Amino acid sequence: MKEGINPMRLQDEPDIPAQINIVPMIDVIFAILTFFIMSTLFLTRSEGLPVNLPKAATAKPQAAAAPITVTVDQTGNISLNQKRIALDALPAEVRILMGTNTEALVTLNADERVTHGQVVGVLDRLRQVQGVKLAIATQKP
């Protein structure tokens, strides 16, 4: 018999079944899940600058592949996708954003305190761009 190994001791020990502790794995999965939930909350894109939209009961949602948003704030400043722009440069910049698309949906977010004349002026400039479909953003009353 070899020294150091006691044959009686090997027979007396009960066999302990192998166990897998999944608690750390669950903790890691919840940490990853939390990370993805928090990161998707920051992926929501604000389509325009914050303005007080007029109310309309018959408003319908519009879908677009690459939405283009023109915002007119209460002071009359015009923004294209959150970047300030002059009214005269608006048609050219919209053409650039359209790229090779033959059609694009342009949503106008105009503050309810903006004059009707200014909104019509922006709409007139946007209608100069071939293939633009116009939508006016509103909110439910």
C-alpha cells in the first residue's frame, strides 16, 4: 500500500453531489438587463425643440423613415433638426437632408404663439423642395 493514502478514509466519505451556484449568474444578468434598459431610455431622440404645440382633436400620427423636423419657437427662431437656421437657407438644407430620397416627411413644430404669417412663410419655403410632404405637429387637447 502507498503511504499517505488511507483506503478506509476514501470509503467513509459520503459523495457530495456537484452543485452549480447560479446566484452570481442571475446578478450578472440583472446588471446587464439594467444597463440595456437605462441605455435605451437615452436613445429616444427628441425630434424638435420644446415648443407649446397647438391642440387638435383630429390629429393623426405620421410615420417616416428619416423624419425631418422644422421648429419655430415662440420668439420666431427657426430650427432644422434642432440646429438654428435662416428662413432663406431652409429649402437647401432640407434638400441636403433628403439626400437621394425622392420623398421626405417634414414635420413643422410651431409654437402656438407664433403668428400665422410666419408659419405660412415657413410652409411656403418647404413647398419649394420637390418631394416634401408636410405635416404640422399638434397635441391632443
